[in-house]
Amino acid sequence: MNYDLANALAKQIRESAEVEEYRRLKSIVDESETARALLKEYKRLQVSVQMSAVSGQPLPGEEMSRFQQISSLLFAGTDTSAFLLAEMHLQQVLADIYNIIAQAAGIQLELPGIE
């Protein structure tokens, strides 16, 4: 296996517009202690929501309510909304790249709920 191509891909990813935009917006939201705290709690709750969906167990009502409230706050803010959207876009790009590599290796990516 030639790792030079993998390193070249890593360099292209680091220098991509998606990563540059993500880093730019992250530096903006990192300047606000409130935004950092809200994003940290949002991500914690997001994992809980995802885990409950995979396990089939409902998320406690207060946790779901808190997730919705924090989501509303973050997506109402210009900087935090732009950051979260840039993060989602970057995650999609990386997922696409992973799928291309997995298909080349003959690996079938099977996620719950996706046919």
C-alpha cells in the first residue's frame, strides 16, 4: 500500500474550502464562552439523541426538550448557525470520501435505518 496518496489526500482535505470555512467559523464561535458552552452541551445531547434512536429507547423528555431549546438558540444565532452548517457540510464531504474508499475496498457501509 502506498501511503503517499493517503497523505496527499489528507493535505487536500486540510487545504479544502470546506475545512478552511469550518476553521474560520470555529475561531469565531470559540471567542464566545457562551457559544462554546452551548455547543458543547448541544453535541453531548446530540449524541444522546443519536444513541437513543439507534437503541430504540426514547430519550427522557427533559433531555429532548433541552436539546430542542439549545438547537433553537444555536440555529438562531448567525455565527453559531453558520458554524453548525459548515460542520455538517464538512462531515458530509468526509462521509462521501469514506464511502468512496470503502467501496474501493469492497466494504459495504451499513447504517441502521438506511437502506
